[in-house]
Amino acid sequence: MTWWIYALASAGFAALTAILGKVGVEGVPSTLATALRTVVVLVFAWAIALARGEGTALPTLSRRTLLFLALSGVATGLSWLAYFRALQLAPASRVAPIDKLSLALTLVLAWGLLGEPMSWKLVVGVGMMVCGALLTLS
């Protein structure tokens, strides 16, 4: 499959995350809800990695790789904690568009830190997405 099929699947599962999370977080402390969700993700991800035989690559990972994956995990955890708290406090239809502003932040960081190219079409498109996200709040 090409990358965009996986990206579309990611978007679909992210939408389900918002809806299922909104229902699941009712009457539960948001940090506990995030911890429970994390356990499921942990078991699920390890089961798939081991079933695919990818565990054999563990000893070959560099310290740099482990450091950046660990930092990414910390960022993910903080994102999930904030997301579930936001879902407790506001409707999913308001939280999800704000969460998707991560697209604009990702593009700026990819440009500034990784040197990825930024075309005028990309800037205009992301600008329109940001405006659309902000319009959902009014």
C-alpha cells in the first residue's frame, strides 16, 4: 500500500479516538483514562511488532534512535493527557479541530528543524486549514 492509504487510515482512527474517547472519559479522571488507553496501545503495538518478528531488531537500535523514540513517547503521552482532559471539558467537535492544528505546527517544525521544503501551496493550504479550525470555534 502507498503511504497515503496509511495516512487516511490514521485520520479515520484518530476520528474514532475522539468519539470513543469522549464517551469513555465520562465520569473517569482524565489521567486514569489516558493510562488505561496507554496500556491497550502498549499491548496492541507489542503484539503486532512481535507477531511480525520485528523484536529481533531491538539489539541493533542506536542510543540516538532510542533517545528520540523515548522523547517522542513522552510527547505522545503529554499530548494524550491534554487531549483527554480537553475532551472532558469540551465537546469532541470543538476539541478535535484544535488538536488538528498540530498539522501547522508539524510543518513549521519540519521546515525549521529538519529543513523540509515549504512551498507557497503548502503554506496557503495549511493557512486555510488553520482558518477552518478557528472558524469551528465561533
